[in-house]
Amino acid sequence: MDLLSGIGRAAGDIGSRLLDLALPATCAGCEREGAGLCRDCLPALDGRLLCPPGTPIGLPGDVPSPLVQVEWCASFNGVTRRALHRLKYAGDRRLAVPLGRAVGRRWARAGVGGQVLVPVPASPDRVRDRGYDQAALIAQAASAVCGLPVRPLLERSRATTAQFDLDREARTGNVANAFRLRHPRSEIGPPGARPAPGDARPMLDGVWVVLVDDVLTTGSTLAACARVLLDDGALAVSAVTVARER
């Protein structure tokens, strides 16, 4: 674990404990007091755990280019939808743990490859308003299950409109050129790799990246992130999300 990840996780643990004291948890699924998701509601996050890799009948089958695989844990409804809304809009960061663990379980079962988890970054304004980036928290919890390290390699290069307000065509244009790389070359790369003098680009040559996000709709955001990573030499880019919207 690198220093920034360790500091971020420690701060998150402290924040969760303070939140527990100030606001006792109730289940996002059934409102029962005692946990962010109770034992009865938790299995809803694993709706696709036993499904083979791929897209089930009844959903659009195309994997958004240039991604090689997209996986998700459950449909965006019921318990899963309520848990994600509470995480994103009600400030309950505790739910990132069960949501992220579900992501880790799904990728461990269905993922065909991958060396690092890269969260899809929220905009700085949303991070400031919430106090955290939900995809980063989900990725950290997923890492503990699937064993892949988390690397926050991307950042937003400009503000975008919320995707749920747009149709499919507008979503693609909304996120075009909206992401860029943020880490220096020395922080990512195959073992033993060395940066060229004066080269500050992240080194992704030969690295298979797995993007992590909360909800998959058209895949426009994931595709935009993948293009940035591939342009810098990533071997391949896959993605896994908590939910998929029909």
C-alpha cells in the first residue's frame, strides 16, 4: 500500500467511526437499524455473482469500444439502487465497503485479466461537496477482495454535466476529452521499469487496467477513460461496476 492510499484509508476509517457515533446506521434496503446493509439485504448486491462472464439476454450486448470486458454486480434497482443513492447523495460513505466488496467478488469470478484497479474520478466539485470520491472508496474495498492494487491514475480535465440528464448521443459528447492522466511515470509500470529522462507521462506499457465505477449506463464514461489509458500504452482496459442500468 502506498502512503497516499494508507492515509486515505485511515481517514476513511476515522470518518466512518465518527459517522457511526453521530448517526447510527440503518439498512439502505429495509431501514432496519444496525448496519448499512443488513444480512437479509446484502445478497442483493451479488445478483450476478454466479453468472458467467458476458451480457445476459435482454440487455444491449456490445461492450463499449475500446474496452475488452465490462462486468457488473447487479441491476440498478431495489436495494442496490438505494445503497448507491445513499452513498452518493446522502453522505453515507460506510456503504462503499459492502458495495466495493461485491465488485471485488464479481471481478474475482468473472474477470479475464487485470493488474490494477483505476477508479473513474468524480469531478472536483462533487468530491468537495461529498467529502469523498465514491468510486475511489468502492475500488479500495474491491481491492481487498480481488487482490488488485488501486491506482488513482485519472482526473477530470474539465467539468461535465451529470450523465443521467442526457440521452445516449449527448453522453458521449459530454465526456469526450473530459479525463486525463494525473500520475508521474514513476508511479505505475511493470516491475523493474525505469522512466526515460524528462518523461513525466504515466508508464502503462504492458499494464492491463480495470476501471471501477458505480453505475454503467451507456458506457460512454468508461470508454472515454479507456481511451486515455490506451493512448499512454496500456495493454488493455476492462471495467467493473456495482450496477448496470437497463
